[in-house]
Amino acid sequence: MPWWRSAWFDVVQFLILVGLIAWLAWRGAGAMGYRWQWYRVPRFFYRYVDGVIVWGPLVDGLLVTLEIAAWGMVLTLAIGLVTAILRLSRSLAGRAVAVAYLEIVRNTPLLVQVSIFYFVLQPLLGFNNPLWAGITCLGFFEGAFASEVIRGGILSVARGQWEAGSTVGLSRADTYRFVVLPQAVPIMLPPMAGVLINLIKHSAVLSFIAVFELTTEARNLIGDTFLSFEIWFVIGIMYLCLTISLSGLVGWLERRVRAHGWA
């Protein structure tokens, strides 16, 4: 195998790229006369007070972001599955509702939707915490994109599988459950990972409605300490770790599913 296709060459390219980005950041900060103060950053993660660990604002924000991601993923998958099934159903009303929902969500900015959920729908839905208004909004927003992934996965299953389910006496719901979805899941997983990663990144928009997730805590810290470069670099790395971890988890699930013969 040629050396330029080897794994070590890929690692070298990655390190060069990271080094170049770090050098550009250092030069940019130097041109601005910025004085790096990385030694102040660790206390924003944790501090020892009287021998007890007190978690800092970055850890608090991370926990809120993880809560948003967890509940948002559940809501996204549920809404996406229901919407996909409605679009594939024989019901004219069901298809009309699904199409209307998709067109509204996909053709309006997320920030506008967050504002509507927070200022208009939150009182109607009885939410006492903007966190749940934000999670619900993210679930509906990402659910629109998840529904297209799920619908594409279902349509990728050969028509003969539907006929086989009907031949053995399965209802339409059981055909979905036992025949179609197990074959569609491995196809859905890679693009679904992209949808869920976007959910994590879009959670930063909830800082607009004073949800104290990672981005909100970062903005508050910058306002208090003026450590703009340090804080945003740390926040970027934290989001990167979250999304890479999710990608790895989805990849592991895909391998497990294929190993069990669902594909």
C-alpha cells in the first residue's frame, strides 16, 4: 500500500491541520495584543472549598446540555417516527398534517420557532420552565428531519417484504414492527446520527430564552472574566467531544445491529 494511503499519514495530516489552526489562533490573538490566561480556566470546572469539590458553571452547563440532548433525542425519534408513518399512510388527513408540519418547520428559522414556543406556546402548554419549552421546540424541529430519514429507510425495504408480512397474516402495524423496521434501522443509523448531532449543536440556541446550558454559561463567564478566547475554545472542544462520542455510539450500534443480522 502506498505511504500516502497509510493510517500514520492520516494522523500526520490531522496533527498538521490542528497545529495550523492553533498557530493561526495564536497569531490572531498576538496581533490583537491578547494575553492568554489559561490558568484561570480550571476553576470554571471545579473548585475545592473546605475539602469538598464544588462544580463550576461549565460542568453545570454541560449537565443541562446533556439533559436537553437526552430528552430531545427521545422526542425527536418519537415525532420523526409518527410523522414518517403518517406520510406513508393511506389517510389523506394524516398525510396532509404531516406535510404541513414538515413544510412549516423546515422553512422557518429555528430561532423564530424557539421564540414562538417560549412566548406563545409555553403558557398554553403549561410549562413552568423554559428548559422544557426549548426541549419541545428542538424535538419538533429535529423531528421534521428525522422523519425524512426514517421514511427513506422504510421506503428502502423491498416491496416484497410487505407482501411477505401480509401473506403470513401480519397486520400493518406488526409488519412495521417485525419485518420493515428491523431491516430499515441499519440504513437509518448513519444519517440519523447527523440529525442527533445537529440537535446537540442547536441546543446552543436555547441561550436565547435563558436556558442555562453550556453556551449560556460560557457567555456569562465571558461577561464576568473577559476570557473570550479561552472560554470559546474550551466550549468548542466540549461540544466536539459530545458530538464525536455520539458518532462513535451510533457507529457501535450500527455494527451491533448488522452483527445480529438485522441488515
